Amino acid sequence: MDSQQHSQAQGLMEYAMIIIIVAVLIIVLVYVLGGSIGDLYSTIIETV
């Protein structure tokens, strides 16, 4: 593999890692805050 192919592969891996980290963070936030977000949504719906 030449230098340019190696650089492109490294760039793709970096983008993949960023996407995976963001996805995991979103999943954790939804898991942790899911109940309170649901309660807030229910409260808003009840008042309308």
C-alpha cells in the first residue's frame, strides 16, 4: 500500500471512529435521560 492509500484509509478510520463515538454518546444520553425526557413530554402534552 502506498502512502496516499494509507493516508486515505487512515482518514476513513478516523471518520468511522468519530461516528461510532457520537453514536455511543447519543445512546448513553437517551438511556440516562430517557425517563426524564418522557416525563417532561408528558407534562407538556397534559398542559396543552
